[in-house]
Amino acid sequence: CTVSLSRNLDALRLKVNSQTRNIPLKDIEDIHAGKELEGVQTPLDELCATLMIASSQDCITFRMNDMNDRDTFVMCLIMFSNNQK
């Protein structure tokens, strides 16, 4: 899985094998760090960062290598997504 930001910094681009999904940052309703998240069936732990997508009601979870990576990822996504709202 490859994750990147669009050139305009307005969308998150997820690429898995030959499939690509663009998620407008304005559609990210919430970004949650860690395992305490109600209503999500995915097994989570402290290294997880979960995006709640408003337009599709999807959740996308990323598992980082360590807490610093997770916190940096969450902080940057919050900053970029808040800028789009």
C-alpha cells in the first residue's frame, strides 16, 4: 500500500497493487489514533490511525511502525484536512 497527497494537497491517494483511490481531504470526518474507537469492527492497537470518511461512511485504518510515526501521520492529516474545510 502506498499513501500520498495530491499535488494540490487536497486529496489522499491510496494505491494498492494496480488500484488507486483518491479521498478528498474535506471528506475526512475524523482521524483517530489508537485502539479506543467505538463501532469499528477492525482489530485496532496503539499503533493504528483510523480515518472516518464522511461521504462513504468508510473507515480506513493504517498501522504504523511506532507511536512517533502514528502521531506524525495523524498530526499532518489533521492539519491538511482542516485546511480543506
